[in-house]
Amino acid sequence: MNARTVLRALLSAAALSVVAMSASAAESAAPLKIGIVGTGNIGGALAKHWAKAGHELVISSRHPEELQALAKSLGPKVRVGTPLEAAQFGDVVLLSVPYKATQQVGQDLATAWKGKIVLDTGNPYPMRDGTMALDARKRGTGVTSKEFLPGVRLVRAFNAINWDDLTNQGNHQPERYAIPLASDDAEGLKVAQRLVRDAGFDPVVVGGLARAREFDVGTKVYTELLTAKQLREALALK
């Protein structure tokens, strides 16, 4: 094989590599279908961020008629549905409901979202949720939510930030603020990290679901606005 033939082969291989990389990038950048179950303060803030990023959404709540104005304001890729319709629609589902409702929602939507990535934002507050919140705090929300939501690819996300900060502090300068994540599912974490970035924040993977307790209610990082570096230092992450 002469030098010219070798050069052609190398150039051809490089071209194929570029095409493959471009296809992979295009796939990862393709809009996602997201269902939001519970479009309150947290769910509503994320709906705005993700609609702006180009994703398709079905937003829902116990009172879907109250969401029509929000959906209209977010453009043609956003529509209102029931929680069941949101769970059926989404390749990814955001669950943002009072923590005491998590187990019942898990039962109601078990078939609709089986095998899907579910981002769980709920926090247990005893004054609102009763004694079940005490048990959830003791055991940690990662392991508790895993029991309440069987069959899904669970990620704990967006639970450690105040809703008004989530609404207003996206793309903070000079550095973005961080959102901690925990999951036992590698692909779930990958998608969650993308959605954190699309909301204007930096993702920090803390570990598996058992480590979600490190950013639960009452921890030193809960609702603190920290950069990714600061959050890693606070949680002693590498």
C-alpha cells in the first residue's frame, strides 16, 4: 500500500468518525418528551425552562383547568393533560407532588411509566405529610421513594432548591448554581444531567439512591445556592 492509498484510508476513517460523532451529538440534542405530574411551583418553573430549551411537554395537576394559561404562554409544544396522560406521554417524567402522595401516585401510574426515567422532587415535611414523613427522613428519601415508585428508573433531583431560586437563578453568572442528583440508573443520571443544564444549572452526581439523604431536608446543603465546586466540597465528593 503506497503513501497516497494510506492517506486516503486515513481521511476516509476520519470522515466516518466525524459523521458518527455528529449523529451522536444530534441524537443527544434532540428534544425530549417530558411529562410533568404535579405542575406547582417546582414543576411550573421547570416547565418554563424546559419549554424554552425546546422540549415537548404535557403538564398536569389535580386541577388541569388551572394550567391552560401556563401551557398557552409556553408555546405549541406544551399542552395540558391528566397525570396519567403526562406519565404516558413522557419518555421522562417529573414527579413533583406532596411527599405523602408519592406512594399513591406510584400505584396509580405504575403501568403508565413502567421502565421510564422519573425525576422525583418531593420532600417529606411532617407538618404537611404526617408521620410517614418522619420515617422517610429517618431512612432517606432515596430508599423511601424507591419503595414507593417501583418499576421506574428513579432519580432524586430538584428537591434541594427553593422554587423561587429555581425560577429566577438559572444561568447565574459568573458561575451557575448546582443541583445535586442521586440514582442507581446510569442512563437516568445522564438524562437528568442534561435536563439540569437545560434548566440553567450545573448537575452534581452525588451517588446512588442511598446517598440522596445527603441532600435531603435538614442537611447542610439543602436549599443552599452553591456552585458545583462548592457543593462537591460540602459533600466531600471527588
